[in-house]
Amino acid sequence: MSFFDDIEEPAPAPRRPRTSATGRRPSGTRRRRPPSRQTIQLRRAVAAVALVVVALLIALGVHSCQVSETNNALKDYNNNAASILRRSDQTGSQLFNQLASGSATGNPSGLQYQINETSQSAASQLADAKRLSVPNQMKAAQRNLVLALQMRADAIEGIASQIQPALYASASKGALNAIATDMARLYASDVVYKGYTAPLIAGQLNAASIAVGGVGGQTIYSGQFLPSLSWLTPSFIATELHVPFTTLRTGKPAPGTHGHAMDSVSVNGTALSTTSTNTLPASPSPTFTCTFTNVGQNAETNVVVTVSISGTSISGQTVVPQTTPGGQATARVTLSSSPPAGSYTVSATVERVPGEAVVTHNTLSFPVTFQ
């Protein structure tokens, strides 16, 4: 073995690709040409168009969602308003049933209590309307809806305050006229809703391309609170209440002294104190039993007794048909609503009668804490 047998031979150098006779590389090793400026611009234009299309699709999707959300809000408002109005009309039916049948019971204060409860239902419906979620397009309709329900709540409260004097013949005409005025408010509430609120709701639904009426379309509520225009006439109201439609007392009072003095007031059999704080439950609305004396020389008719709560609009009223000279009478007065918890002054008053000169003994006041 020779010394040189252990030495490795160098690796052969890589061969360069041969060129053809024309100087070009073989096809297997051809280089790509860079894209031309026109190709680059075309690609950029295609990409820009794609981006625009994607942006439009996103915008259309967002707009479609916004339109759907807006339309749903409009539909919800119409349906919620209709639900409140339907309840309001049911309250109206309850009111007129009470007026038609309540006088036959011979319990005017009980009828007033019933109508006060109906008044509270109307006030609750008004509060619900004020809490509605209102789309901007329905703002004008909402104002008219609240106005109509406010008219109804005010009218029923007024009717409740006048129902007792309306049930007594010699004082009935003034009270019946006042009730007729409140009936006009109820009629006006129907006009406000049907003439203004409902068309505004329908107009906004149509403007949003929401179908109104027909199969699958939105229904615009079309109920009515006042059952008949006859209720606007005092004589018709008198007929429904089964009382004569007479004139108010006229002429001079009879000779001699006239007047009453409030003797005492109790609640649930417990006499109230004028010198120490009386604690009473606020709910249900308390009933005050007022005892008073005719201190004059003449019999008096349709004597009004009221109870009021200081610092509030809460009160109650009862009419006593007749008192006799020297005789005691009792009036049960129920408040129009439950007073808020707190301390107040409760005043019980036997109202002045014609010819009464001194009224210093007509009222008793009591410190009361309602809980």
C-alpha cells in the first residue's frame, strides 16, 4: 500500500448550466419576470374594489340591524300604548257600572269610596304611560297619550268628590253640573286619543314601512272611554243616578240662628285627641267618624262634612241629609286615597250653612302620624 492511497480525492466542482447556442438558459431554469406596472395597478384596483364591497356589506348589515331595532321599538310602543288604553277603557266600564248601580244601594259614602278606588286605577294607568319607553318618532304621540290619560284620572277624581252631594235632591243640580263637566273631560280624552294620538302612531308606523291593519299588520287601538254623549247632560246623569234634577237652594235663610259645632272625631272606634299625637295606619284609606251638633234654631239640609290632611291634596267629604236643632248627627268620611307615611294635621269640618254667622266651632284639628 502506498503512502498516497490514504489521501481523499477532491470533490469535482459543480457544473454550470450550459447555455444554448443563443445564450439563453434552458427552460427548466427560466427566471420569473417581475409583474409589470399595469399588472400591479390592476391588482391594487381589484383589492380596493373588494375592500369597498366588504365595507358596503358591513354597512348594509349594520343599517339593516338598526332599521330592525327601530321598527321593533315602534311596534313595541304601539302595542304597549294599546295595552294601557285597553286597561283604561276597562276602568271606564267599571266607573259607569258604579254610577248606574251604586246609587241604588242607598250608601253615598260607599259609592264615593268605590269611585275613589277606580280613580286610583286611572292614576296607575297614567303612571304606566309616563314610564313607557318612547322612540323619538313617537314623542308627539306620547305627549297626547299622557294628556288623554291625565284627563281621565282628573275627571274620575272630580266625579268621586261630587257624587255624594249629587245624590241629595236639594243640592243635586250644582253637583250634577260639576259631574257633567268631568264627563266632558272624559269625552275630550277620547277626542285627543282618536283625533291626535292614534293618527300620529299610525303615521310613524307607515313612515317606517311597517304594515298597519290587515293580516300581520299592526293594530291601532280604537276603543272609547265615554260610552255615550248623553253623559254630557246633567239631566241624563240625574236619571242614571236616580235623583231628581232640582235647582239649588235659593232665597233667604229662615229666621233664627243657624249652624253646627264639631263635637268629636274617631277612627275605628277610638276617639282622636286634639292635644297629643294620634297614630293611624295609612292604608287602607282611613274612615273618620265625625259627630257634630246642630247648635242653631233651624233644621238644616244637605250638611257637608269634610276631612283634610295638611300639606296634601288628600281629603274626603260626606253629605248629611238633615240635622235638627239641638240634635247630634254623625258623618262617616273616607279619604280619597291613602296618605303618605308621616306626621300631619288632620282637620274635620262641618261646612257653613246658609245663615250661619259664627264658624269658630265648626272645625276640630288633630296631630296625626300615619304609618
